Amino acid sequence: MSMLDIFAWLVLIVLLFSTITVVVLAAMLPGMIARRRGHPWATAVSVGGWVTLFLGFVLWPVVLIWAYVDAPVRPAGDAEAVR
């Protein structure tokens, strides 16, 4: 094995670990944003981020937007809030 082959393997390993790191961070991002913003469904947003990992990140932008959108707050005297 020549020095060029060793360098090629090293570059391949670094790219592999970098790709895995970026994918994992992208899957964690919506959940981290939702928790930091105090989202009422932060756990669901976090699960959605990881589920999109297995779906090829097709719905990842939707989950990322969901992390930024808060649910409307109902007034305290609302009749439906009692149910």
C-alpha cells in the first residue's frame, strides 16, 4: 500500500464520520430548537426529527418549521379548555 492509498483511506474515513455527524445533528436540531423555545410538544418534534432520518429527510423541513411554531394559547375562561 502506497502513501497515496493510505491518504485516500484516511480521507474516506473522515468523510464517513463527518457525514454521520451531520445527519445525526440534523435529526437532533428540531428537537433542540423546540426544547429551547419551550414548545408544548417538544418531545413530538424531537421524535419527528428522528423519524425523518429514516424517511430520507423528506419531511424534515416540516418538522423544523413545527419546532418554531407554538400552539395558540387558550383563554382561561374558555369552555373547551375544561373538557
